[in-house]
Amino acid sequence: MSEPVNPPGLPVPPPPAASSTRTPRRPKAQATRRRIRDAARRLFVERGYVATTIEAIAGEAGVAVPTVYLAFGTKRALLAELLDIAAVGDEEPVAVLERSWVDEVRDDPDPRGQLRRWVRGGRHIAARVAPLWEVARNAAPADPDIAAQVHRYKTLTLQAHRYFVTVLAANGGLRDGLDPERAADIVFGLSSHELYRLLVIEQGWAPEDWERWVADTLAAQLLPAH
């Protein structure tokens, strides 16, 4: 993976939540993997991780059981790939912080605009990830490997928010006296998948209303007073 280009004085972004080393596959093999992933996602969300078997995934996808094992190896690896692809939004080997919408965040001259762009990108990620995140979190207590995946994803997400706070601060968008680590924690908490799930999926908020509320709340917490 090539190193991302950053504005002067800003650190290199942390490792991406999604792998950038996927090898190219033939169209037929890609289509089969997509069918398996789509089937696994439906069953994981409907039944949970433990109750979803490889046999059930194969049946839902319309493929043989060995095909699932050949494509992914384990059920854990299948869940990990689903989370990685949900984080970036597609199968392209481009990290989250190398995406064009993050470039737009960095290039926006207005700190308030930077914040709103960041929250909007986070909203799209949360919409894709939140259902699977609940699956992983519920499975983690009984599965150390899934627990490690959850910890990895949380760590990478927090690192991404720390990077955003660095970008915001470099643009004069962090109020005096606010510790950048605390600021990143605030962004991490308010834009979390758990809070998205609670307010949008469970309480029925429109995703746009969640985005607006998070952006307004973060602006009040982070930006200098006018």
C-alpha cells in the first residue's frame, strides 16, 4: 500500500480498518464471494454469530459447504471481512483515511465544515457497520478471536478520530484548553456505532437527524466559541 499524502505537519494516518492487500480475483470467484458474504450478513444479523453455521451460510448463498471454507477458511474470517468491507464501503483496496471523502475533510478551510464532513462520513460507515458490530460484540465474550477483532476495530476507529482531531486542530478548530486526546474520546463516543444503533435502529431516528445532532453536539464540545 502506498503511503497516504498528508498536509505538512500532520502525521501519517493510522493503519486502515480494512485490508489493503486483497489479491485480485476472477469475476466468477468475486461473485461467489459476494453471494456468500451477503448470505452471511443476513444470517448473522437475523440469528447471531453463534447460531449461524457454515452449512446455513452455504445454503443461503446457494453454494456447497466446501466452497465457503475454500473462500474464507473460517466463520471468524468471514465476519472480519464483512466488517472490513462495511468500514470502507466497497471491495477496493483503499484504506478509510485514503478515501476521497477524507480528502475533502482535510481540504475544507472551515473547521465547522470539516467536522460536518467527518460526521457525515461516519454516519455512512455506522449505517453499514452497526448491525454487524452488534453481532461481533455479542459473540466476543465467548470467543477470544472475535474479542480480538472487536478490540482491533475499536483501536483503529479511535486512531482515526485522533487523526481527525489533529487535522481539526491544525486548522484552528480546537478550542483552547481542550486536550486533543480528550477531544478524540468525545468524537469516538458521540459517533460510535453503539450510539448510532441506539438512536437510529432502536429509537427510530432518521440517519440525517442523528448526523445533525452529532455534528451540533461535537461543534459545541470542540470548536472555539465565536
